[in-house]
Amino acid sequence: SLWELHQMVTAVTGKNALMYSSSYGCYCGWGGKGQPKDATDRCCQLHDTCYENL
């Protein structure tokens, strides 16, 4: 879930994941298109794709 992702990222980075990632790259936050900016953005893309397939 989004909440679990938030908790995991916050625990690992020490940053508030919702504030940090809500506008990061092409896929972290609402929507997304194009090529991911980096590995973190690719993770957000994979997360979005997973939820689209539910």
C-alpha cells in the first residue's frame, strides 16, 4: 500500500517520503509518463504499474 511504501522509504532515508517523493522525477507522485529519471523514479514507475494491474 502507499502507506507501507511511505513507512519503508521514511525508515530507510530518514526523510518524510510523502513530502520528498510526491513530486520527484516522472513517476513519483500522481501519474507519470516518459522515461524514469533514475533508479528511484524507476521504483515509482514499477509501483504504479503494479497498482494498474490490480
